[in-house]
Amino acid sequence: MRRKIYGIFVAGGSGTRMGGEVPKQFLLLDGRPILQRTIERFLEAEPELKVITVLPRAHFQTWKDLCAVHSFHCPQTLVAGGLTRFHSVQNALRKVPDGAVVSIHDGVRPLISAALVRRMLDRMASDEDCPALLPVVPVVDTLRSTDPGVPDPDRSKTVAVQTPQIFRSEAIKAAYRQAYDLSFTDDASVAARNGIPLAFEQGERFNLKITTPEDLVLAEAILTRQ
């Protein structure tokens, strides 16, 4: 029987690096909130997706109002963000049953293609030996270590990791029962620490995370070309 698919959209931050009063997930990108555009890409790929949206509790009503204004009638479970991204995802995973596939995605990566989402979900569905799947892209810049005692990284053996990071739910829920560690920079690092083998899928150069005003300008330009 096909596993149900859950999507956790992590938008629990305040977006201070954007420099404005409005959290970045609520900023408009070509007329629609960034978070809405992000979720819509996944629903295009998987219409039966069970959506879990992680937000600061103080902004639950803000999001509900935006959904009403922009006619975004997507059934979703709202979860309060935690002290860190780790704790936010941990909160969301409590809403996910065992025996499912769960996709964990940054709420401010709205330019991912539905094709990539579909390809990753199809691979998870067809390969029972794949408990974790990550999109990665080659590093194109030259890498240097700022520590004189550490050699420069080998670019040919280095990739940039994106989201969504997709897991068998029982595996990632077990991993998130670990104590928090500062080395946990994403879901894959939590999974790897718990012994979950990681598989990789070719990501997309335009699957950028909107963090700064410059990112928003770039996203607008990319969306216009798309």
C-alpha cells in the first residue's frame, strides 16, 4: 500500500536578515506570499499532500488572513515554531504518523519545480531501501578554508545541500528524538547522526532560499523568466 505523503514547511523564523517588519515568508513574490507559492509547487506535484505549516505562534492569524486574502484554500495543520529549526521540525513531526513519507522543506524556497518534487517522491515510493533523499547541486565557486591549519576543501567532492529533504517518517521521527546538538544544521545532519543512510538527487540551481533583500530581487527575476 502506498504511503501517505506529508509536507512540513518550515517558516518559523522572524526573517530579521530581510531587514523589514514583515517576516520574509509573508512577503509578496509576484503578487502572492512566498510561503503560499512554496506550498503551491508541492501541491502541483502531489495534490494529496498533507500539509503541515510551521510558523511563529504570534503569526498564525497573519497567515490565516493572508490565505483568505489570496484565496489560498489549502487544508493545513499549523504548528508553532521552536527555539531553533531543530525544535520546529521536532514539533511538526509529532503530527506525522509512522508508515508515511515526510518531505521537509524551507518555506522560503518557492522556486523549486514541481518536476523535482515529483521525481523525488517517485523515487521514495519505488525504492524501499531509500530511507532518506536529499537534493544536491555541485559547488561551482572555489572553496578556501579560513583556518590556516585546515586544507582547502576539494570542490569535486563537495555539494551544496538543498531542501526538500525526504524521509521515511518512522526513521526521521526516531532521529529527532535525539538531544539537540549545535552541529545539526539541517534534517540530513540529524538523520546521519542517527545512522540513517543518505541518498542524493540532482537538485536545481534556482531552488534558492530567500533570506536577504537581494535574494528577493533575484527570485522576482527568475519567476519572470519562468
